[in-house]
Amino acid sequence: MPKTLRLILGDQLNEKHSWFKEKDASVTFLMMEVLQETNYVKHHIQKVIAFFLSMRNFAEARQKEGYNFIYLKLDDDTNTQHFHENVKQLIASHKFEHFEYQLPDEYRLDQQLDELGESLDISVKVYDTAHFLTERDFLRHFFEGKKTYLMESFYRHMRKKLDILMENGKPIGGKWNYDTENRKKYDSVVEVPTAKDFAENVNEVVQLLVKKEVATIGNIPDKNFLWPTSRKASVELLYDFFEKFLPHFGTYEDAMETDHPFLFHSRLSFALNTKMLHPLEVVQEAVSYWEHNQDEISIAQVEGFIRQIIGWREFMRGVYWAKMPDFATMNYFNHERKLPNYYWTGNTKMQCMKTAISNSLDHAYAHHIQRLMVTGNFALLAGISPDELDEWYLGIYIDAIEWVEITNTRGMSQFA
């Protein structure tokens, strides 16, 4: 094999990728922290911390396994702060003969890396990330000739294709969807378990962001870090969810409670969207756990969880690649108002908005009802520019990568 440089992005932390099936001394992996990515919107500080720590943990683990790695930290003297320049500089200095990367999940990076590949005078190969359950263009073909994309049709197809909660070609329990049982108000009868956290030292990354003058929003946790930053921690969070939260997840999936920002939600979206967990792995483990604990967990709980992953998550990704780049400019109602300042501070007398925004600033997280039905619906009624709202959602939430953020914002939330 020619001397090869392989680029891994911050949301491509899949240790089970084919790239890591065997070691090759001619291959060097490259990961980098760059201002290009910290500054394209103003991100929540916990989001930047989580990405940097996850990237560092991933690179360190692969290095210990014997893979050749170049890791550029944000303050490295040789870091140009841009993917293009760093790659070209390393190809020249290390005399690489071949360049490889995995398909990015954001349109802007897809275009950038395509342009980079075209500009290089060495051979280039592109790989799939081996993460999603459908191809990029699957949804467009699936609904070809249809006026609208219906998630339920896609979801049922995925259940059949993957044989998830199916028996003899029919849904287990006799129903495809238990959504009507997933809308209960939280009544305080069931105790909400304590959210799992992780003993991560975030000080080094915080000081680094200050040193490099990276502007962020939100608050740093005053106790342990809530987000997994390694494959091991992600798996721990997965089973913590199964054991403590899944028995009531579906029932209270749409509930909001002032004193419980997470209620029974899994907080797995960051681990999924950075590919530390695989969606099929999560779904299959959830089904297995339910099968062994059906006395304590009803099918409505596990179906509601699975629908979010093989249904909604995969559906949103398909819509993104079917509709981009035009999707990013859609504004059906021609809304042009600026985003109110209290979206950045939580300082408003509207209790629902104050709670949802304050939770977001404190934890870089809010569940789907807080995002869509509270902060999103208010913006729709107030005539806020979808551009303004996109930037806010993309920055404030730890799991916000454009493929999943913009489709929910302009499509589901803003009817743009």
C-alpha cells in the first residue's frame, strides 16, 4: 500500500470501522482540532469540550493499539486551523502518496473535502462511515414520485428490513406505533432516577479555549461531566438507560417537568452522532433487554425508543441529503425577525421558555418537546428568521450536527 494519510473528523469516532480491522505501517491517521470548526457558529462550551475530549480519547486509544496517529491540538504551532491547509502541509512534509477520508455528514464539509481531494496531486479514495442504516440517497428514491415524505411509511419499512420487533412479518404486539401511549404528563408518582455522569477533567480544554479566544455560550458543569467521551463511557450510559430509565421512557417521552431536565430520556444522542455507538447496536441491545425484562418494561416503552432511532433519526438524515443545499435557504413564511436576546440568556418572564432555555444553557441539552414545541413553536409564532434559529440550535445543543439539526428546525419546527 502506498504511504497513506487517513483523515478522521470529530463525528467519525467509530472504532469498529473497517479502517481498524488490521494495522498497516504505511497508514497514518489524522485528527485535528481547528478554529474552522469551533467558530463557524458559536457553540455551547460543553459541546466543544465533549468533542475535543472524545476525539482525544479516540486517538489515544487507537495509538495504544498500535496505529500511527497525527493529532493536532488547537494550540499546536503547526496547526493552520483549517482542514485544507493542514492536510496539504502534512502531505508535503511527510511525503504521503495517497489520501483517504470518510464521507462527512454535513453538506459544507462534504463540499470542502471534495474540493480538497480535487486539488491534491496524489490519489484520493473516499469511504462510507459505515454508521447509518440507509444510503445517503435512499429516502429520495424511496419516496420518488410522492408529494410528501411520510416518516411512518419509512419507519415500517425499516422495521421489516432490519427485523426489529417483528414476528412472522407482523409487528410484535399487533401495532406498529405506540405513540398515543407516549404522551403522558409526568405525575411524580414514578421517581426519576439520577442522571449518570462522568468524572472528566475539563479544565485543560476550558483553558485551551480561553487561550485561543474561542467564543462559546452556555455554562460549564459545576460537578462531573454529564456526557460520555469514549466508547466505554457510551456503553455504560446505554446500559444505565436500560436499567433505570427505559421502563418509563415511552410513557413520559413527551412530558416536561421543571425540576427534571432529562426525565427518562437516554442522553445517547451525542454518543450516536459522534459514532461512538452504532444505531443498530443500540436498537438490538434495547430489544434484547426488553425481551429479558418484559415483566417490568412494556412494549410501548421500547418501541417509542426504537422509533426515534431507526425511524426519526434515519428519516431526518435522508431528508437532509434529499433536499440539500436548497433546504438551508427555505423560508416558506418569509420570516425575518431577529432571535430575541433571551434565547442566549434565559432571561424572560415566560416560564416555559425560561425553563427550556435555561436547561439548554446549563446542560447543552433539551429534549424534543422543549426544542420543537416550546423554543421552536415560539419562534414560528414570533416570525423569527429560520437562519437565526438554525444558528442557535446548531450551537447550543451537544448533539447538533447540521444533518439532524436543520431538518428538525426548518422542516418540523418552522414549517419553512
